[in-house]
Amino acid sequence: PNRITNLGIAGSLSSELKVGDFVSIRSIYLVQNEKLLFKTIQGNEKGADLITSFERILDPSRAIPLKGFGKLVDREAWGCGFAAKKAGIPFECFKLISDEAGSIGACELIKDKALEFSTILADEFFKL
């Protein structure tokens, strides 16, 4: 491939980003065992910073410490970017805000809106 694009959903850590917003991602940070690792992956030239956590952020108290490092949280962008970097392939990342990180019931909301979110992501992909 000549480019890898990570396109998916993410939880908002910022009041500036609302459910349904489509966001270009600039930098991706990794959180493991509730500790931020400074192994940054670069995404697009402009955009918001994202944190990848391998664990779901379902408790508001777990979302608060992340807010100082990024405006969104997901579970896979860092790994996709790391693989692209290792392979020497250009990487870009875009996220659709699906929920507010740390909110109770986020999983149910995402499940209920899966078709809507998938349609938005497909539409945005074809605009890239």
C-alpha cells in the first residue's frame, strides 16, 4: 500500500467535540496501565491530539487525567500508526466522535448508532 488510513470512532475528552463531529488527528499518544507513554505517532499535519488506550474508558474518573494530553480517546489508532511507521508507509487518521469518554452507557449508544456511524464514516472516507 502507498498509504494507511485509520478511520473509526472515538470518545470525546473535550467539550469542544460533540457526538457526530468528524475530526482529523494530528498526534497519537499511547496509554498503558493508566500511564501515558511518550511514544508519539504522527497522523495528519493538522488536527486534534488523540490518546489510544487498550482498555475502555467507562468511568469518568479515568477520563479526567487524559484530558490534558488529547481531545479524543480510542483503542486502535496508535497500533495502526505504529505498524505504518515500521513499514515506512505514510499514515493518516480520522475519527468520528461516538460518545463522551467515561460516560455510562457509551457501549449501548455506539451499538444503537452503529449503522448511522458506519454510514457517516463511509461518506467521509469517499471525500478523502
